Amino acid sequence: MVEQKLTHDTVDYSIIIPVYCNEGSLKDLYQTLQTEVVRQNSARSHELIFIDDGSYDRSFEILLELKKQDPEHIKLIKFTRNFGQVAAMFAGYQLAKGDCIVNISADLQDPPRLINEMLNAYFDEQYDIVICYRRSRDESFFRIFTSGLFYRTMKKLSFPDMPPGGFDYFLMSRRVRDQILMNNESNPFIQGKILWTGFHKKWIPYDRESRKSGTSKWTFSKKIKYLIDGVLGYSYLPLRAMSLVGLCVSILGFVYAVIILFSKIFGGISTTGWAPLMIMILILSGIQMLMLGIIGEYLWRALDQSRNRPQFIIDKVYD
């Protein structure tokens, strides 16, 4: 059940909007939120929290203009530099006053009108988590393929209930937010944190629209890093796979030794010289380096966690 006890310092819902070089869509996003969400929920109090994640275009100046237009409902957070989308989301979570919190991107690819359905699922149906998952994407073949590969890998290795198209458009209750913030990971995987809590969830499919302005800053290298965070943060499978590979290689080594022994006893070895030796050395060395790399990823994350560095640094909050 969702607790709906509000204090004087609480609003019904907060909308968290990370911003990184989105100057072309911010005004349209604000107007769309006003038309399709705020006016449709006039009986409910709200706040819009924009987090400028070190943008190098005019995004921050536009956000200041929007803040002047609607100072009562807009909160603006400015980072000292680019810390990443997840860090921006967590900054918004920490300062949000909403009884529930909605996360939406600033590029208008996720239709804001779905927030109405999410709010109804929270307030009327008592869901703690409402997830809008991507049924399809109006994007390039490469982005569709890499995103599908990313989320299928996460589904296979770490989260069986991860939708094939993934998600980053969702609502969570205040108590879910508190649980997420309580676990201060240095390399958080936000979708994993949401699913890991185990709270009652509602799933809403939608078709992600094409980007109306600018280009995505969610590069392939960032996807790889985020994939590693999700797998290593919530799965022991890489370490167990290393043990299994080591066992298989050992068995093959013993089998190969027996074959060589019998070949020697019964009259000759078919292959001699450095070629088979070099092949074995290269294969075994490659496996060992791969295993050391996996161990190193785990050790680096343990070191990063022990340093207890902040995920982000706020330059100023315009409240």
C-alpha cells in the first residue's frame, strides 16, 4: 500500500528531468508538460526539477528563463561539470518533495501524457512502482540493435523481469526512493535498483518517438560501461563463468596430455614443433587475461566504493 500522508513541505508529485545539451527541446518539453500533465492534474500539487548536467550549449540559460516564468513550481540544479545521467537523477531524487517521483528524459522521445496514467496507477491503484517500457523505438537500426542487445544481456544475466526494450521512464513512491538512496553505490544501475526493491509494479508499454532535435549523448561506450555496472553490481555469473572455463580448460589439458602420451607410445606424434605449443600458449594466455580483467573490474568497483566519493557536485540550487 502507498502511504499518502503529506506534510506542508510535500507535493503530490515531482518530475525529475536530467538535462545535458537539450537546448532544442526544453521549451517544448515544459509546454507539453503543462498542457498534457499539469493541467490534467490541477487538483494535485507538483514540482519540476531540472538538473543541468554540465551542458555546454544554451540549456542552462533556457532553464533559467523557464525558472523565471514559473518560479513556484520549477527547481533548478546546476552541476559543476558533467557527472552523467544517473548522477543527475539521484540529485533530483535527493531534493524531491513529491509523494511520488516521475523520471523522464528531456528529449521528448518519451510521451509526457503517459505521466497521467502513471499518477493514476499510483494514487488510485496503489502501485509503488509504475514502469513505462519501450515496445518499439523510432531510431536507427544500430541504436535499436545495441539497445536490444544491452537489455537482453541484462535480462539474461541479472534481472529476469527486465523488459526486452528496457526502460528509463518510470514513477516510484517516496518509500521506494528512500530505499534506493539508502544504498549509496558508487556505480549505480538505476533500473536494477528499481527492480531489486521488489515493490508492487505496474507495466505500461509504449512506442518511443523519434528525437525531434539534437543528437543523443548516450554513446556506445557509455552503454558498455553501464552494462558492466549492471552485470557486476547484481550478478556473480562472470566469476562463476571464470571457474567453469577454468575447469573446462583443465579437462581439455588432461585429455590433450593423454592423447600425446598414447601417440608417443603407439608410434609417433602427428604434429611436432612450435606451432601447437604457440597455439596452446596464446589460447591459455588469452583466457587468463580475460579472467584477470573480470577480477579487475570487481576490484575497481570495490576500491571505488571504499573511497566514498560523491556521485556528483552541485554548483548551485535555484529553488
